[in-house]
Amino acid sequence: MGKRHPLVLFMAGFGYAILYIPILIMIIYSFNSSKLVTVWAGWSTKWYGELLQNGQLVDAAWISLKVGFWSATIGIIFGTMIGYALARFRRFRGKLLLNGMATAPIVMPEVVTGLSLLLLFISLENLIGWPAGRGLTTIIIAHATFAMAFVAVVVQGRLSDFDVSIEEAAHDLGARQPYIFFAITLPVIMPAIIAGWLLAFTLSFDDLVIASFVSGPGSSTLPIVIFSKVRLGVTPEINALATIIVAVVAIGVIAANWLALKNENAQKQNNK
């Protein structure tokens, strides 16, 4: 490999510094013994204990985990069907409209999405009595609505490179649907489905705007609670919570990279 230009190294270092120095400062101040986050008073882990005793934050985190799991799971089911249809049926009347409708939630402002879903839930409640108010169910439906759009794009992109002749060969040998899908297609697109689920879960766990429109009393997610607390000033407990989230994400990224590297080495050994 050729020698890197100093300007390229400087730009890369500057970009990483902008991304990670603020996170590093937040992590350091999560161990600050002072109640004032801007005044350093020595090292302490007491705020992590205070965080575990904060029932509001713990309940909000549990709600966000449940919402993220169910919305990502529902989004995977419908998003996979949309992506499969768009990839397999290449030419049909109305495909451009369907494709635009499937990807619209990605580019739609969250304020518009949240307001439209709120009006939908109010109309349904007036017409059929369901959903009765806003709560966990409405948040899951709202998050699954935009999650399936991201899943559809990921699955469609994976299927665009899929060799259809494999399915055709299985069909010539006597296999029929849905066996072909579950035995051949699904294992091939499974990495894309897993990636779509993780993306949908992350987007749901991080969402603030849409959840603010469709949530009700007793169903505040973690971003809503954090935002309400930050408006009154950042507390050391928030720094501790953010540090825990960063640690969990870092462990997940390291584990995923390790597994990918392990699989790559295994494939290289098999090819020899």
C-alpha cells in the first residue's frame, strides 16, 4: 500500500475527533462525584447506583426495549414481503407508485408521520373504539410503520444480487413454493433480514418525535424521558445512562466484527 498523504490522515483524524471526543468527555463526566456536570470533583461511581434506583428511567428503558423488539419484528415481516415483491416482480403496472409508497416513510419528516398517525388513531378510536387512547400499542404500530420501509430497502437490495437460477433449478427438480422460499431464498437473505431488524430496533429505540405524538400517560419511552430531563439541565444520571448505552453498542459492534472476521477466516480455510 502506498504512503498516505498527511492531509488525508489529518482529515480522518479530525473527523474521528469530532465524533468521539464529545462521547469520551461524557463518559468521563459520568464518573464525576459532583452533582454539577460542569464541575469536576473527583472520581465516583455513585451515579450508576443512583441510576438503577431511578424508577422512571428504568421503566422508560424497559418500555423502549419492548417497543423496539415488537416494532422491529413486525417491520421485518411486512418489510420482507414488500422487498420481496419489489425485487421479484420487476415489471408491473403501478410498481413505481408502490415503490414510492414503500420508501416514503424514509424521507418523510417525522413530524408529518407522527401527526398523521395520531390523527389516524383518533379517527379509529372514534369509529371502532380501538385503540382506546394512546399507549404502548400505538407506539409499536407507529414505529413498525416506518421500520418496514427500511427493512424493505435492505431486503430488496439483497435480492437484487440474488441468482434466480437457483430457485429455477429447484423448481425444475420438483420443489414448489413455499418450500423454495424457506429452503433456498430465506437462508440467502437472512443476513439482510437480521441487519434490517437491528436497524429497525435502533431507529425505534432512538425515536423521539413520532413517539411524542402517539404516546400517552404511562408509556413514555426512554428518549422522551431523557429529553424532558435534559430541558431542565443535564444530570450525572443521564451521563451514566448514556455511557451504559455506548458500552452496550460498543460490545455489540465488536462482537459482530469478530464473528464476521471469524466467518471470513473460516471461508478462506475451506477454499484452500
